[in-house]
Amino acid sequence: MAAVGSFAVVYRFVVAADDEAAFIEAWHALTLILRERCGGFGSRLHRADDGDFIAYARWPSRAVREAANPEGDDVDRWRAQMKKTATLIRTEAVLEVVDDLLLDM
């Protein structure tokens, strides 16, 4: 069973083919910042059949996620790069984890 209070958010990103490498770079950097500075568990980035990117981010709790607001020049740079490269950034779902059989590999 998943830890009590385990929390996840699913995001969708629409990115032009020419901007994919820069988007992935920004997503990667921001995910590391959220993990290292804000207590997040990290995220996985996937490509859907329609070409959109889907990210699944895990947090210890909703409260930790809501409090996550890192600051700094590096954060501003990566956020700007993500906004520049993604024509759509949308939260698809906010989820309480009730059971977890996903392997960390």
C-alpha cells in the first residue's frame, strides 16, 4: 500500500517539434529543483500517442505541493524556457494515491 497522504499531479504539455529538446531540458531542471528544494518525490515525463507530453509528479502530501514555490534566477530561467517552448501547460488531474505498485527503476 502507498504511504498515507501520498499525492500526485498529472500535467499535459503541448510542445512544437522544434522546441522539444529545450522543453525537456527545462522540465528536467525544474523537476530537480522541486525535488531538491521543495520536498517533491520527482516526476516522470512521457510522450502520449498524440505527441503531447504527460508528466506524473509525486509528492508526500497536498500541503507540501501547495507550499512548493522555489525562487531564484535559475528557477526564473527554467520557468521562462518552459513557457516559451510549451504552447499549453495544463493540470490534467490531482490525485490521492490509494495503492502503489509502480516500481522505481
